[in-house]
Amino acid sequence: MADALSHYDEFGLFHENAQEYDLAWDGPPTVRRESVVVHPSGRRLSALLWGTDAPEIVLLHGGAQNAHTWDTVALELGIPLAAIDLPGHGHSDHRDDGPFNPRENAVDVAVAIRVLAPDARMVVGMSLGGLTSIALTAHAPELVRTLVLVDVTPGVDRDKAAPIAQFISGPESFESFDEILARTIEFNPTRSESSLRRGILHNAVARDDGRWVWRYQHPGMAENADIPADFATLWDDVDRIKVPVMLVRGAAAGTVVDDADVAELVRRRPDARVELVEGAGHSIQGDKPVELAALLTDFFET
């Protein structure tokens, strides 16, 4: 483990994903990192581009995550795709006003998609990425041809998201890797320790003083960067969506989607497909990535 910490290679862990989930392994996948200027200030979004052909799917992660959260899903899908780091997350630049506003995120994401994946046939968004995807359908509807929401609807509020907010609002730094791992395990009871170790390597970095900090923009690092209390105004955007929609909901503890949210989505979009994934909490791509990839493939090919 010490060697992994000192010689971290973000493209060197894919074999672990494949091994943990018993995926076929013919050698390292073709993955590269690119960035796009999305604002006159020079602010950039970063993304992982899987494959050599034009991306067919865009993946947007949740709050306090990064593009590598989709690694196992991407390996299982085996098609060209773009996994984007949201503003203030992963390798993307931080925002002065904070990274948790879906409508502002959507403006930046639209610029990146136009450059990296303008013809993608599907946008998949988990949690904050899902809310950003909904906002994207209003801001740039031509970029969203099919929409998949992973364990989120505009019905999420501060109470439902309290455990997530508690995790994000935790310490800004940690004494050691073991300390940051222990906290991550505490808040992710449905995940394997090995997957959480990989996740931290992708999502945190050791400072010169030896303390570990998250790559994502901590709420305390920007003025007016509080996590919004609710996202209910995005229901109006759902009403205007003209493309196929699927909601993939976790069945285990930690989900932020309840029966009332599903009912509201179906009331507004009677044609929406709703899938329940047993054994998965909020981060379905981490808990049940193979099952999620199967659902995406089926919806993609419909």
C-alpha cells in the first residue's frame, strides 16, 4: 500500500477494478485525460476520455466524487465515453462561488460536452451530476438525447442528503491515509474497502506536510459555497424534457430517493423508466457497477 501511495498512477489501477468485479481483462484500456476552457477567466473542466472514437455516453459524477467513480462501469460498458470532473471536483478547476449549484455546473458542462462529446447519445448523471444533467436539458437540450438519473431526483433535500452533506463538510485535512480511509469507510458501509482505497487515491492527495486533503472543493474553501437546501425548481425542467428518461434507484440504506420522489417523477414523466438495484445505496456505480452497466446498455440500445 505504501508503494501505491508514493507511486500513484491514475491509469494504473484499472486491473484492480476488473479483478474485484471479475471482468474480462485483455490489458489496460485506452484512457486519456483532457481539459477544456469553459470560462473567459481560463477556468477549465477536466475529463477522462475512454476509447479512441467519439464518445457515445457522457458520465457525470456526484458531489465530492470525480470521474474515476465510473471506472468499473466504463470497463464493463466497453464503448467510447467521456467521464467529466464537475467544477470544483477531481482535476477540474475550483469555482470562486462553490461547486454545488447544478445550473451553474450545467453551463460549464455544456461547454465541455460541445468540445469532447457533441454527438453523445446518452448523458448519465449520479446525485449532483444527475441534477446537473437535468439542468443541462434546459440549458442545452440539444446535448442530451437520452437521460439517466442515478439515485437522484429534484426531490432531494437537506434532510435526505444529510449524511452526504455531513461527509462533505467534514475535516479539510487528515493526518494520514488511514485516517481518511477510516472516515470514508464509515460513510460508505455498502462499499468494499478495496474500492474505497482506490477511490481515495483518485480523490485525495498528500500535501507537502504529509496531511491528506480531498481534491474536491471543500465547502469551507469558497464564499457562498454552502450545499443548497433543496433543488425543487429543477422539477420544472423535468416537465420540459423531451427525451427518454430512466431513473436508477438504490434499494439499500443511503439512497436519497424515496417513493414520493419516484411517484412525482412518474407523474411528470409517465413514460420514465424506473429501476431498483438491490444491494446498492446512493453510489450505485460503486456498489453495483456491473448491474448499473447492464441497465445503461439496455437503455442505450432501446
